[in-house]
Amino acid sequence: ISEQSIDIGAQLATQAPIQSNMDSVGSISAHGLSLANAHAKFKPKFADFTCSHTEVLLFARLITKEVIPHAFWGSDHNFNIIMK
């Protein structure tokens, strides 16, 4: 995944329908396009989803502790060695 990657399905699902109004001169103003442009300006960048190494380590420890049965480690000493 990169900043340039896009999800076409999500864009189509969230895109507002284009509505046009004809005024007396005959020009068309597209309201849906301005809404789409506003949505595109506030699209988060891939870099906004970063986290620190500490957060990754804490998450890995938590998942390891919750997913792997305690009997797998054999003893508390073995478990503590892995958690360092």
C-alpha cells in the first residue's frame, strides 16, 4: 500500500451524485464535483498511519501473550525470555 494507491470501490460508494442546475444563461454548475474535491483534500496520507517502535513491540507482546497458550512456553522463565 502506498500514498498513490487508491480503492476504486470505496471512492464509487462514497462519491456524491453529480447534480446540475441550468440557470438563465445556460451554464451548468456541478455540485457533486465540489463535494468530491473537498473530500479529496482531506484524504489522509499513508504516513498518517505510522506508529512508534514501542507501540509495535507492546502490540506484539500483547498478542503473543493472548494467542499462544501458556503451556507452550513450558515455564514462566521461558515466557519471560521471549518477552524481553
